[in-house]
Amino acid sequence: MSVLMHTLHVELGERSYPVYIGRQLLADPALYADCVGAQVVIVSNETVAPLYVDRVRAGLGERQLVTEVVLPDGEQYKTLDTLATVFDRVLAERHNRGTTFVAVGGGVVGDITGFAAACYQRGVDFVQVPTTLLAQVDSSVGGKTGVNHPLGKNMIGAFHQPRAVLIDIDTLQSLPRREFSAGMAEVVKYGLIADEPFYRWLQEHMPKLLAREEAALAEAIERSCATKAAVVAADEREGGLRAILNLGHTFGHAIETAQGYGQWLHGEAVATGMLLALQMSARRGNIDEREVQGLREMLRDMHLPTEAPESMSAEQFIDLMGRDKKVVDGRLRLVLLRGMGDAVVVDDVTEKELAALL
């Protein structure tokens, strides 16, 4: 029996949708009733599919047409070639414009599925069923979809909002520690950018979270998603405010690109990127150096990296950061802190400052 613990709404007018958080949600028919049509495409990967696709199929019940697409697992497969395999299957099975794509997996599956749904017959519905912590608190909410390119992460994609997001915290019990820790990096981000009380709560409750205690996890996910939902509702297409969600990401994407997609998990790269952003914020006098050390210690407790790869030079960092999507009119925009829980986007960080930091 499902246990619905929290329900949030991403308020986007006609494109508004619910975010359900609870236990044993995957097989609950009531949650699919209003958001899934007669034809369904379930997209998962070879790791997640054996664990959870049967539960999703049970929740979907009898449908006119159900097609399963199982992708290889890993960030290195978040490509246009993988996207094409999804289209090949869906076209071969003759899905029409009334079909609904259902993403069952982590951020890679969600991003590819959402982008496929945005493109298939010029746009069909999709539902997010995230099974990793990172996907649950970040990529499943907000409608950013896409794939990577060898020259840059997430450079090809579309904004396409889901019809619903089903977050079943039971899936976190099977998550390897490394992936769980990577997801926690994004949880910490929400406290840093917009909710200092939540950040202090995380510092206090980190042992319970790392032990994956149900009540603590549900609260952390709900508070993270609430912040994400509020930011997305205010700035759906990242014209201004939404950019604060990228704290640490410009540094982190440079690491991922340089090391090769999949060598560092996204959350690992973001963790190191957030620490660099806080160091820059401290250098500019916005926060106390003790806050930098506090974050460093928390990341270490979470088994996350706190140093950039030794193989990366400052010049390589700056070059890759200059290719980031957040570069506007040749000016690099970075998310820094004005204070704890108060993020701001700046475009006046010089190459000299970056080189000194890196």
C-alpha cells in the first residue's frame, strides 16, 4: 500500500504539475490515472529496469500499447545516438501523438526521455519516475531535458515540463553509496542558495540522512523540491532567478567535460564546484572563511571530493568554463553567495581571479 507523505505543485499555469513524495508509489494506479494516456513508452536503463519497471507496469495497468526501451547505464550514453535508439523503437511500434513517455531511472534517463518526448511528433506528454536521489531533488523537476555533446554538457536539449513527478523514497535503499552521496550534493545546494535554516538543518541531521532514515529523507527531498519548484515557477526558462540553481555547476561541468562523462558523477563535480564557489565568495568578502571550512567538512562526511582533479590546469578550467551555456555575450556568469542561503549571479569575475582561485 502506497504512503503519500508530501505533495507539491510546480505552478506554471496550464503546465502546472504535481510532485508526489512517499513510499511504495511506483505501483499506485491512482497516481498515473490523470497523467498517462492509452499508449505508453517506458524508458529505463539496464540497471534500473530489472528493479522497478515491473512495479511501474503494475501501476499503469492495462493500456492499449506499452513499449519498454532499456538504455545502457551511464552518463557517457547521454548522447544523440542513444536518443535515436528511443525514436527507432517508438516509431517501429507506431506510437501516436497521444502517447506518454515514462522515465524510470536517474538523471540521464530522465533527461533523455524528456528530450525524446519534447521532440517526438513535435511534443508528447511525459512523466518522471526518478529512482536516484540526485534525480529526485534536481533533474526530475523543472523541465530541463537534453543530451551531452563532446564539447559541452547538456548543450543540446529543450524545456519540456512533465505531467507529474513520482518520487518513491524506497528506491533510495538500493542506491550505491557513491550515487547517494552525489545526490546529497544537490540537496546541500538548495540550503546554500536560498534556505539557510535548511542548510543548518542538514548540518544537524546529516548522520540520519547518510543512514537513509525515512523521515529525514522525506523532509530533505520535500524541502529541496519546494525550493526548486518555487524557483522554476518564477523563472521557467532561466532568464534570471533560475540561474541560482547552478551553484557550483559551471566549475562542475568543466570537471565532467575534462575528465570524460561518467568518470566523475555529476553530484561529485557539483560538490567540488560548490566549494570553489564558496571560496570565491569568501575571497570577495561575502561570507566567512569558516563557512567554507564547514562545507568542506560536510562534503568529506558525505564521502564527496573536495579537490579538483590534479590533472586540470587553471587554463583548461577557464577554457571549458568559457564554453558553458551560462556564458552570455562573451561574459562568464557565475553563481556566488552574498551570504549563506543567499545566492546571486555575477558576471564580473575576472580571469585573474579565477586563475588565482584554481
